Amino acid sequence: MLSSINRKYLFTIKLLFLFSFYYSTSFGQDTVKVVTYNLLRYNGDTDRNNYFKKVIDELSADIYITQELSNSSGVSNFLNNILNFGGGDKYLSAKFYDDHDIDQALFFNKDKFEIISTSKIIGDPRDIMVYRLKHIGTDKLFFIFNMHLKASQGSSNQIRRETQVSSLIDYTKQMSNDHFYIAAGDFNIYTTNEPAYRKFFEETSTGIGKFNDLITVEGKYNEAEFSSVHTQSPRTSQFGGGASGGLDDRFDYILFSDSLVSSDRTFVIENSYNVLGNDGNHYNMAINEMPNSSVSQDIADALHYASDHLPVSVNIVFSNDIVSVNQPPVANDTIFSVNEFPQDKTQIGKISAYDPENESLSYNIISGNNENIFLIDDEGNIVVEDGSLLDYELKNSYLLVIQVSDGELKTNLQLTIRIIDSPPLLLEVKNLNSIQLKPNPVKEILYVTLDNSNFKNYFIRSINGNILLSDDIIKNQFEINLRYIPDGTYIFEAISDKNKSVFKVIKKGS
């Protein structure tokens, strides 16, 4: 049995080993982020650049697989004025083929990848771009198939999509079983029963060349059960030539070779598959309709105006060695939003985190929750314990520190919870001018003015409905002393024979 000193010594050695594992070229391990994103006929127009900049900064990826580039000007503008904004040189673009239709382009982090070749598989209506890259840290070859399949429903369009996929499979089945490759892009597939979708996963004559989908639920993608993976359209209004109607289709995919889902060296991190901005609560809605629990409102707006598709991302580990050293969980700072005074036990968002070794994770709020307003469950869901305490006028945001643990190593992230102001409560009022409450917010004395004497009683209630003060109404003007009740949000209720008027009152500053 090890002494505590020996345990401490071994843990220190393990941490030092972990550090060297990450940064030594002899180990050669690197986690890269890959994104596919339809840019909606981007031709270099600058009116969307600020939106794309915000999205790209949020993604912070190493590879961007893009569709709907209108011309070479769009490629150079996206590279220089968005990815390398400010004069940077982090990203390069692969060779671009400006063909007869909107086209695909690839952008990559030059510190992590080297482009070996760019070619294409001839297709209808668009070719499949083939990018052969080398990962610099491990010298592993990595193939990317950038696809934009035929759009629209109907049997003829389904046949054209299947033909395009068949051409891809004819290519990949000639590869070896240790090749690492992905197919990504805008597939325009409506259901898992479509022949084009099924074609990706069929066994080939060589036993090589098929793909894997990390999303395993089957059915029609435009239904609500797929809401968490929908990618089109993040808008309900028609503008800029993009699709509308709200988020209700899974058109954008990243699929993986067998080697990437079975290797113990280079492999895809399953829990990292993500649709940016999709919190699962915007089915048939615009992505920026408040609240969005997965991104800030600023990012939700950027996604809404930049394109009629959402970007899909995944993390892939490149390594020359079997991953045997425990690595800490991976989790990023995030922002959730919630309306003030929600129902108790309301879920407002889920922490996005994963473990490189796919170990189960536990979650804990370690700071920022002094009033015990929030809880976090075993799945990383943030829940409002006491909704009555969320009052925009008293506090419009909370900063929580969340600790994510794999049982041995821990990672901390910052969670910002923004409180959305609700309009004043107002129910069953015949005349909006019938009652005036001043000042509101109030420090001590609330002055009430009525335009008639029909009201007979008033009540001051807590947000939960408990009566704190009450009295008969004798005059059209009177005062209510709130000096001895704590700061917070309350309900003023006036009753007549035929009418009830209810207003929100803020007690603040005593």
C-alpha cells in the first residue's frame, strides 16, 4: 500500500508526464477542431463579415470545410478579412476550383496541417472536393471530402444525391483501412431512409470505404425529436437569399471513416460533435429568439444573419501513441439566458464537456451560487432551484464557476447566466391608466393613485402569492409603507366588484 507521500510523488510525476505528452513532438499528440459550414453564396460581400467574424471567433477551429463560395473573391475575402482578420497569417486556403455553380473551399491552420494535394470527384450538380492533408505533429495523412449534394425533395433529386455518394464510395473503397478520412458538408438529406444516406454505411466489396455517423437516431430529420442536431434554417424571415421557416432540418454532416472511430491513437472524440447555437429548444424557430441557452445573444444574432445554416464541429485527436495517460476533461466557458421569475426546477441549459478517455463526468458548482439559486445535475444540466430569487432589477447576471471531474482530474469553466427582464405583470385591467404606482422601484413609501373609487381592497403579495400587506381602499390616493419588507419583487393587487388589476412592484434600496 502506497504512502500519502508516495501517492503525491506519483501524481506529480503523472502531471509532468501529461504536460510533456501534450507539448513534446516525440509523443506527437494533438487535438484539432474540424468545422463544416455552408456560407450562403458568399462572394466577398462585406455586409456579413462582422457576423462571420463573431461566429469564427466562437468556433476557433483548425479546419473549416465550407460550401457555397460564389467565386475566388469570396475565398480570398473570407481568408484575409475573417479568418486572418487584422493581418494574421494563421490560416491558409486549399486550391479553389471556380466551376459553373457555387463551390466548396477549405481553410486550415498552417501550424497544424500541410496541404498535400487538392483534387475532385466529378459530380452533378457539384463536384466532390478531395483534400489530402498531412498533420504536422504526427505526419498522419488526413483526407477530407467536401460535399454539397443536390438540394430539394423528390425522387429525381434523391437519385442524384445517391449517385454523388456512390461516386465517393467508389473512391474510398480503394483506400487502405488505416487511412483517416471524413466526409462533410451540406448533404440536403431529409431522412435516414433516403438511399444516399444509406449508401454511406453499406459494406463494400473490399470491406473498406464506408462511413460512420455519430448521430444514431433514425427517422425524418425535420421532426422535433431531431431538434438538437438541426442545422437549417436558423431564421424565420426571408432575407439575403437564404432559406427561412425556422430550424427544422439536418442538412449539414460530418461522417467518419472506420479508422477514426476505432483507433486507439488517432480518433474522433464522440462527445465533441456539436451544432453551434442549437440548444435543442428552437425547433421551427429563429436561432436568436430569446432565450438561447447554448450561446450568447450576440452569437445567436451573428448565426442568424450570417447564413441560413449552422456550423457543425467535432474534435479529432492525432497521436502516434496509444493514449494511456489520463487527460483532464475538456469544457469551455459558456453563457446561458433565462427569463426572470421562472418556475422552480426550470432547466436553463446543459454544460458542454467531454473526457478524452470517454470517462463519465461529474459536475459541481464551486462558486457564484451563494444564494443556492442554481443546481447542476449528474448530466451537467443547470437547473433553477428557486425561481423567485431571479429578479432582473436586483441582479441581471450571475457568474458561476463549474468544476468538471473525471474522478481524478478536474477542469473549471465559467458559466454566465443572464437574466432577461420581463414586462411588468399586468392582468385583467380594463383601463391601463386606472392605477398609478410611484415610484417603482420603490425604496420605502409607495404612492397609489386611482382614477375612480371602484376598487375596494388592495394586497401586497410575494412572488409566490403569500399576502404580506392588505387593507381597504377608502380614498383614490393613498400610501403604502414598504419599509419593513425586504428588497425584492412583489405583486400589487387591487380588487373591485368586476375587476382585478395586478402590477409588479420592485422594492429596492432599503
